[in-house]
Amino acid sequence: MIIVNLDVILAKRKISSATLAERVGITQANLSILKTGKAKAIRFSTLESICKELDCQPGDILSYEED
């Protein structure tokens, strides 16, 4: 199971979801789907933009846990 830790990184960076969505160029709805772990996929370009804006690595946002 892939765990999305985007909420944690946003809180640490003190950036709102709306601000991140605007800076990355995705809708708030799509960012919400990603944050809640309901997304089935993410484009590398989107992940790259998120990491750039939050000054983090993909592994800071995504982790794997066995079911």
C-alpha cells in the first residue's frame, strides 16, 4: 500500500493546499485526491513540480507499507 504524506510536508512548510495547487498548476480537487490517497496514478512531472515547490524528495511524500 502506498501512503501519501503530503499533509505532513504541507504543514511543515506552512503552505496551504490551495497555494500548492496554484503553484504546481493542478486543481485543488486533484490535489485533494492525491492527499487522501485515492489517486490511482501521478505524473512524474506533477510529482517533480510538487517536490520543487516543497523542497523535498519524492520519498518524503510517498512511502510503502505492506497490507
